[in-house]
Amino acid sequence: MRAMLLHHTAPITTAPLRLEDVADPDPAPGEVLIRVRVCAICRTDLHIIEGDLPEAARPAAPLKRPGASGEGARRQAASAANQPRPH
């Protein structure tokens, strides 16, 4: 699969995100793998990409694949992912 990855913070005008090939993830039990067709980056992601957030507001782990809202179709389901959840 391909993903936009962030390796270092920089102004968005310098194109710090790079399109790269990455390994396909395997869904864990109860999870579904989605083939994302489009994904939006929110303003908070832009602040992270540009290094604008104060340390206390930054994610605990480095954000490598930013993106907030995506749209896609189910690609693969792990065991128990097709089972309806009890209400």
C-alpha cells in the first residue's frame, strides 16, 4: 500500500510529507482493513506536521501517517469482524 509519511516537521509549503510504499497491515481479530480512497488532513495535523504545537499538546508517539477523516471500502476482515456486536 502507499501512504503519505512524515519523517520530520517542516512548513507545509516545503512538502514534508512523502508518498511511500509501506507494508499492508494485517487486521487483528475483530478488526477490518479498509482501502482508503481519500483522506483529509485537519488543521491539528497541519500544526503537528509543521511542529507548531507546544510539547504538552503533541501526540505521545511521532505522527507518521497524518489524516483525520477517510473514505473507503472494506478490503479484508479478520476473524470475528463479521459478527454483529450485541447491543
